[in-house]
Amino acid sequence: MSLGDVVGFATEVLRKSKIDYAVVGGLAVSARGQPRLTRDMDLIVSIRPKEVAAMLDAIEAAGLKIPRRNSVEGKLKAGRPAKIVWDKKFSFDLRLATYRIDTEALRRAEAVQVYGNDLVVIQSEELIVYKLVRFSPVDHADIVGIAGRQSGALDWKWIEKLAEDLADESGIAAILSNLSAVRDELGG
């Protein structure tokens, strides 16, 4: 099995279930910045907590047994990401759209080719803000790669608004200091 199998499976189930989704994380970075390896597909999905069970039912009906389903369902309903294990190597991670940035990311997402797959991928600005939350060395490198590929076309005012909103909603003040550090480094 390959990550391509995971991508095809997850997106087909979501499409058939008429669930709006957008790709975030490493695959989105590969589309918007510098291609990089990843072993999972990160998705935000536009459903209400009461619709989680039906989405998980659709995944299982399509042929993938969800280990620790009750835990996965509980995490998603609580607004936390949950990992759907494909095999020992690959997975896809789901998170309900709960923040304003999620709504904007879904609204502005567009279909692009990523490693031969047609995927709905978030825009660079939203991706940068998501990367500011954890801001690990990989996240920093992803942001630099995205900014480099965009050649000055990033909307820094929009990024700042999204970062302020997310910092306010999540209570993670470090998002704003991380943004300041990135802007100083990149001249944004």
C-alpha cells in the first residue's frame, strides 16, 4: 500500500458522503511550498459533531476498520484531531472545522494536483498560520518553502488577521510571536 492509496480512499469517501474537506499539513506543503515526504494526509472537514458517527460509518462501510473507534469519535466531537490508521506506515488525520480560519480555509481551498492526485488544498496563507501554531523546525522549514515558492505573492495582512483570530480563539498567544519572527526573517 502507498500514501496514494490512502489519499484516494479518504477523498473518495468524503466526496461520496458529500463532506466538504480541505487538505492541510505535509501534502498541502508539497502543493504550496517545497515537496516533502509525509506518511499521512491531514484534513479538515466541514461537519457538525453530531455528524461524526455517520462519517466514521461511511469510512468503515468503504472497507477500512477504524481501530479504537470510540476514541476517534470522542476526539473529533471534542474538536481535536484524530488519526485514522490505514496500516503500519500510513494514516489520515481528520479534524472538524471549528475555528474561523478553518471556515476561511475551506472557502478558499482549490483543487490542485499533488503527486498525481486531484486534491482540494488550502491556500498558502492559511497553511502558514496553521504552521505557526506548533512552529517546530519542520513547520518553520515549511513556511520558508511556501514563502519562497510564492515569490512575494503572499497576503501578509490576511495572514496577520488569520493569526490574530486563531490566537484569540485558541488562546495560543505564541502564534503572534511566531508570526513576528517569520515576518522579520522573511521580510514579509
